[in-house]
Amino acid sequence: MRRLVSDTLVIAERNLVRLPRAPDLLLAFTVQPIMFVLLFVYVFGGAINTPGYDYVDFLIPGIIVQNIAFGGFVTALGLNEDLHKGLIDRFRSLPMARPAVLAGRTLADVVTNTLSVCVLVVTGLIIGFSFGTSAGEILAGFGILLLFGYAFSWVFALLGLLVNSPESANSLGFIAVFPLTFISSAFVPVASMPSALRWFADINPFTIVVDAMRSLWLGAPAGNSVWGAVAWSVGIIAVFAPLAVARYRRAAGGR
Amino acid sequence: MTTNVQDPAMRSGPPPTTPDSDDATIRVRGVVKSFGDVRALDGVDLEAASGTVLGLLGPNGAGKTTAVRVLTTLLKPDAGEIHVAGLDAVRDAARLRERIGLAGQYAAVDENLTGAENLTMVGRLYGMPRSQAKQRAGELLERFDLADAGGRPARGYSGGMRRRLDLAAALVARPPVLFLDEPTTGLDPRSRLALWETIEGLVADGTTVLLTTQYLDEADRLADRIAVIDHGKVIADGTSDELKDRVGGERLEIKLSDGAQAAAVGELLAPMAAEPPFTEDGVVKLAVRQRTGAIVEAVRRLDEAGVGIEDLGLKRPTLDDVFLTLTGHAAEASDDSENGKEERR
């Protein structure tokens, strides 16, 4: 167990140390989300009716949830690259704890996710977003975001180990996650959608997490969304982490 | 599961189960590994004594890489026994990983980390404290002539530097047994020679090395024993000389001034030949019955018949010949074809 912790930290450190040397990734964490916030607020914002809230208040929790779900993309790309460059073989030939490569990879995502959440919140505050709740609730909101992002890192870990190339990880990831984030309460009120989409949006975990964020940061009625968000996150980890680790053990076994 | 073993007598005697710190042997018996319908390893036996180099020679797709992956615990065999450094590769996989080093076909280094960071990371994953891992990284960078480049990301390294870094990473924990999967594939001749010298140095220090290669000269130079592998089976093994002897004795090669006389020359020299002489690229080749006096006798016979000779010599068979004779196809289809243009049997 001590070995698992120390090996995980070594791998997490490796993934963070290399980050500033890949400037395109760093842009993906910072500039790209800012761009989306500005486009949504100033291009769509005037046309979208969000009863009870300014659009910027409505949007920030939603877009942060979308953004954090994609934060794990680095894991898919990174693991896929490691697999094809033979680094996974090297790691698997070392006397290290087996899950550490994945645990360290996803732990590094938590750090980069924290960075990009802070960038987005600051951007939001500058363009008029304001919190409507207590410090404790705001912090709880950060906690839920990071937990949900961590859960998606495991989804992307499995994806990165399954696909043949970073390109297919990219397109599969987008095809899977993009509609999920859009058919949710992230960008528009669910009530404005056609009934079939509304049915899907209501059970979509993204809606549940976004609603939880709005209750924790804006004071919107919570319902069961906060616990629902935690349950979804834990559930996703419980399913995808063992699948990813099992895949890792057999990784590249076909060559 | 039934396994295909060439020499059943070799299987006798129980394998050692207790690891001995001096034990750096490799013992493989009847290993089978299939992927779907494909038998990548079809009953492989291998043996390497401590401090020796075992060369695994074969063309692409012969099963060399699969063998290395099974021996380094990356893959579980379907059947058979593997003991490396006194440890069972299946039951004691975790402990075995502490005693082996692996350098792959593609240099497995993190391009975005510096040389020093790469080696330090590997050291820490072997369980060394950070300071010790750093110190060991420094030693290895020095030894592999990478001290100046150690602070730069590996992305900017040349192919030879990456291979050296990869090999250094495999040596971080001073493993008694080292696995090198095609260590010089894709390297320029100078880097290749330098890497050979490094490997020879490691062996001189007592490391056991299993090396796969598709280069015959590489196996010839480095390996104490060579196992020729094709279609997942070891089709021959022995020292380089033993393998060459299996192909037959020495061969007289005569280049004629007038290629049209080849058939006549074949008849003239037939009494000296162990097998019927044949002609390849205008050169008459024959396996001689007796080495002593062969050249003199050939010159005398040809001179008496008034045949002009441009060049004449006794050649030992090369490993190319070995490969061709054993498998019926050349080791490399595209180049190195000087001995491989015709089927000889």
C-alpha cells in the first residue's frame, strides 16, 4: 500500500513536470475554456432566456462542469502515447504497484483540473458572475467538480488504453461526451427542449451535476442533485477504474 | 497442454525454486503462447548460463518479441516453465521484476522529461529514495556519455542517445539479467558499434544478456550461444561455430574469367566435392570433402584444363547460410542477399 502511494506520486509528478513542456496542452487548459465562456456569454447569451438568472450566472456552473469532464482527455492522450512508445511496457517490467500508472495519471488530472476551474471562475467573476451562497457551499461545489472530473479521468483512462491512436481517442471522446454535455442543463434550461431530449436531459448525469453546482454556488433549489452528483461520480469511478486497471494489466499484450 | 520440445531429455530434473543471489541464469522449457489462432511461441526451450549472452535470432514475426515479453513478465505463457535468475516468471513475477532490466525495440523514454528525470523516475519506481535515484541517474548518464545532455528533454536526443538512455534506464537497479529486444534496429553503424561495445562491457561485468536480433552479424559478434527461431519454434541452437558446422564444412568459391565455363568446371572439380557443385552469380561453389590441399588441388585441376581463374578461396558458412539452410528462406528478404538469392536445397 505504501508502495502504491509512493509510485502513484512519482507518476503524478512525471505527468505534471512534462506539462509545461507541452505548451499546446497548457493552452487547452487555460485559453480554450476562456474562449468558450466568452463566446457563449456574448454570442448566445442574449438569445438564451434563463428565468431567474443572468445568463453569465447560469452559464458559469454549466460550462465549468463541461470543461472538467473534458479535463481527463489528457489522460486518454497521455496513456495512448505511453502505450505506443513502449513506456507502458517499461512500467510493467518494473517492480512497481500495478495500478500506480493509472492512479498517478488521474491524480495529475486533479491538479490540472483545479488550475482550469480557477481560471474559469476568475474569468466568470471578471465578466459579472457572482456567488450567491456561503463559503462552505462554494467549497463543496469545488469538491464536487473535482470529484466529477476525477471520475471522467477514469473513463478517459480506459478509452486511451482501448483505442489505437490518439486521434481515435480524440474523436471517440468527443462523440461520447459532447452530446452528453449539450443535452443537459449546462447551457440552456432543460424546459426549453423538445420532450424526447428533455426526458434524456433529466436523467443525464451532467444535468444532475450542473444542478448541484447551481444550488451550491447560486442557491438554486437543490432537490437531490448534490447527493446525485456524488453518487454518479462514485459510481463512474467504481465501474471504470477497475475496467481501466484490468485493461492496463493486459495492455499491449497482443504485440 | 502438450508442448513441442525438441529434446525431451533436457526436461529432466526439477527447476530450482529458491532464488540465489548469484543466480543469473535463464531456463525456459516448452513455452507456448497463442494469440487467437496464432501460436506466437510453439514450445520454446532456451538456456543461458550466468554471465553469457544468448542471441535470439530470427526474422520479423518469428516470435522473438513475444519471447522477451513472456520472459520479462509482460505476458503470461499458456504453458511451459520459465526460470530467470532462479525465480519463476509466473509465480514470482513481482520479485523477478526487481532482478531484470528491459530495453525495448522502440526506445521507451519519456520525450518530455530530461535524461536525468527519466532515469530518476525509473529509480524511484524501483523503490529507491529520491536522493539515491538521482545519484544513480548521474552515474548512468556519465557512463553512457549523456552527462552533458542529461538536463535536456529527451525529445531532442538523437536515435543513438535515446537507445543509450533506454539501456541506462534498464540498468538503474543493476539487474543481473538483461533483456534487449532488437537493441540496434534502426541505428547508424557507428552508434551500433558503440552499443555493442557497451553490451560487451556489461557482460564482462557478469550480466546475463538475452538479446533478440534480426542481424546475423550482431548475433555472431555478441552471442555466446544463438537460438534460431522461426514461426515460434527454436529450430536450432548452439554456438555460432556449431551452427555453421551444421550447414556443412568449408566451401570453395571460384570466380572464373569466363563464366560460360562454369558447367565444365563443375565437372572437373566434382571428385573433390562433398555435394554436387553449383553456380551462383558466375561463382562456382562447392563444399569440399577435405580442407587440406583443396585450394592447391583445385588450382592444379583448373590450370591443367586451361581454365582462367579470377579469384578463388575457401569460405566458412555465414549465419546467413545457416538461416537459409534451416528455414528455407533468407533472414532478411530485402538486403543481405549475397548468399540468399537461390534456394540451395
